[in-house]
Amino acid sequence: MALPRTLARLNKIGLNRVTTRLAPVVPGFGVVVHHGRRSGRRYQTPVNVFPSGAGYVIALTYGPDSDWVRNVLAAGRCELRTGGRTVALTAPRLYRDEERRHIRPAERAALRALGVADFLSLERAALP
């Protein structure tokens, strides 16, 4: 189900400007830094993020067709600002998990209530 697209548009206009500053330091949140597929413009998108093995899992609260998701998939990489640091990520993979297995119990309940079951997994990029 995910959240309504109209809410996404409203967030893009106003709320994201505030959350982009807070999300990198609030546990369970982060900011994905990505570039537009056509424009090449740099964008920052606040997300719900969870550490997972060799990388991170991002809850797709607005679904897998969001512009930022499509940008990351097209580029095959992005950066994530979380926990006060920036991490280069690669190998994006979309998946659906109705059980929300990689999510902590409190967040799992919230995502279930919102109907969010789509996720993007990313691996930490190898150091040069």
C-alpha cells in the first residue's frame, strides 16, 4: 500500500527541507544523496534506514516507483548520510517482504500499520 503520493509531493515541497537536516543524526533515519536520471542534478531524500549485514535496508514508504528510487537504481549507487557519517553504497536491489524480517520490532509494527512492505537493499561500496 505505502503512503499516498500526494503526501510525498507535500513533503518534497516543505517537510523534507527540515527532515533533511535532522535525519542524518536521528536513529533509524538517514538521507540518500542521489543524482537525477536526466538532469544530473543532486538530490537529498530523507528515508527510514536500517543496518543490514554488509550494507543497509531502506523502507520505501512511498513505494518502489518513487523518483529517488528510480534514480538510485539507474545509477547503481548513492550515498547515505546516517549516524553522523556518509557511506557510499552500491548494488541497489528492490524486494518485497510482507514479514519485514530485516526491521527491528518497533519499526516493523509501524511499517506494518502503514502498509509498507517494499524495501531497497544496498551494499557498502568497496574502498578505492
